[in-house]
Amino acid sequence: MSHELRTPLNTIIGMSDVMLEGVYGVLNEKQHRAMANLQDSGYHLLALINDILDVAKLAAGQMRLHREAIDVDSLCNSCLAMVKKAADDKRVALVYTRDERIERMVADLRRMRQIIVNLLSNAVKYTNEEGSIGLEVRCNEEGDTVIITVWDTGIGIAPDDMKRLFKPFVQVDSSLTRRYEGTGLGLTIVQSLAALHGGSVRLESEVGAGSRFVVAVPWIHPPGEVASKSWNPDGDSDFANSVRTDSPLLLVAEDNESSIEMLTGYFELAGYRVQVARNGLAAVQLAASLKPDVIVMDIQMPELDGHQAMQRIRREDTSRRVPIIAVTALAMPGDAERSRAAGADEYLTKPVSLRLLRKHIEHLLTLATTTTRDQVI
């Protein structure tokens, strides 16, 4: 579909370039204006096609992240440059601030740029002339999350409209479609790409007073870089330098490849041995054969869901009680109770702070060690 949709547009946009350059003769003013309108419409249609294809990939679970070490200033400055002309045309001021401690992070550069540019473009679009737009980058108190905020002094959003804002092809007011061009897909893509990074998006807004879109993603440090000890108020130990054969074995039951990559990289760096089960049935089988020290169990999985998998693990292995942490993105009422009834020792909702997850794992390992020692005594 990507090839079939882009190929005719390549001809439309390319030929409009040729005509505007005067290759086939000089255009008069009226012809030039008509050809420029044709080219603008071609680029607008291309942007729509790109958005639709991204949404289709995300919905089908076919989008993969290409993580790399990113210089945060370079990322943000490139995003601001992409909206600067539109902001200058409306005499809108652009403000950029960054926590000096956040210099680099590991993420998909292209997709992070897509998140930020989408939010900045919306901010420019919905901010009146001579207003202000800001891009802020900071970390949370625990130092394990990068928080990217795009704020504006624009028209704002009513509370009743906020819950519809992230749905595809939706603008909260149909009259805005005529006043402000847009596909209604940008925020859907932002939310999905943030989730693909293991993060989330939230909105703070007031009608007539502007909006704040806050993107929070786990702060994964490039290899060889760890958080400063001053960011670690609870006195956690540093990451281990290597994984030993006697390191705790962590079984991660998860079917999202980006989450698998994130969890595996983090906990191997923290000194754990990590095995992955990509569905509930595999989780049951690996729990029986590997005898892991802790299991992190996603609830929404193929073959068997997390609840069914935990029930079978508890039923089939009566000789020991491996600690299980249930994790879900749904966070529906009663989920915690259902998870504990199925056999979970702890219950967390996505997006999960990796530092918080690690603390839960360490706590459960300590309890398991204490219980075993007491039984021996």
C-alpha cells in the first residue's frame, strides 16, 4: 500500500516542481499560483498518507523501534527548526529549556522527533499570533524517566473534550477542521509512539489559557553511562558490571518486542539473567523448566493471558512459590484483585517505572530468601 500510494504522488509533486521551475516554459502569475496550490495539496496528501500508514503499522503491531544514543539538545533543536518558519509567520515565540543533567538518552531518534514535531506543530497551529510555545526536557525525582513537555498559550481544550482527543481522525470541534488543517491522527501517533517506548502522554489544559502535553518515557542511558548517585535518594546499589551465572534469573513474559528490548537491556545491565516468554503458554513452560527466581507477567498476551498463565504456574508447581509481578496496560477496576487471585504477588500498571519495577523485584527476592532461610532453620 505504501508503494502504491506514494508512486502517483511522486509524479504529481515531481511534475509540479518541474513546472514551477519553468522547464517547459515560463508560467504567468495565475498559472504559477495554480501550480503552487497543486504542489501544496500534494504535500498535504503525502503527510496524510504517512500518518495513515503509521497508524496502520502501529495498530498491526508492525512498527519496530531502532534505538540509539541520542543527543537531547540536537534532537530538540532540530524539532524546533522544523516549526520555526510557521511560528515566525505568526510571530510566536519559541522557548526551549533542558535539565542540564539530561544530555543523552537511548531511544528511536526518528520516532522521538516525530513525537515532538507533532506536538510543536499543533502548538503553533492552535496558538494565536504573538503567543508563546515552549519545549521543556527534565527528569523525574527518581531520575529514571525523561519528561518532555510542549506547552502553549493557545486556545486550550475543554475537560469534556480531552478524553476524545487521542482517538484517530478526531478533532474536538468540527469547526476547527475548517479553520485549522489537520488529519486528526497526530495525537494518536504521539500516544502510540510514546507507548512503544514504554511511556505515556498526558494533557493539562484550560480553555483560553493554553495546553501542556507531557510525554514521559523511561530514561535508558547509553552503554557505559549510568545515572549520577545524587539522583538515587533511596540508596539503591549501582548497576552490576556483568551478569554472573549465579545472578537472579528473571523470566519476562511479554509479547511486545519494544518492551522486551527495554526490559532485557535494563535488567541485564542491572546484573540479572533474563529469559523471555512471548506468550502465556511459553511462560508456563519456561517457569517449569528454568525455575526462575522472579517472573514479570504481562496480562494481555496470546495463547494464554497472564491470569491463565499464573493460575497454571501456581497449580503445576506446588514445590515452591516463585514471586510473580503482574503488569497490565488496561488498569481496569478490579484488575489488581483478579491478578492477586490468579497468583500474583505484586501488581503494577503500565507505563511502569523501571526503577520501581526493580525495587519490587529486589523486595520479592529478599522476602523469598528470608522465607527459605526461616524454613531451613
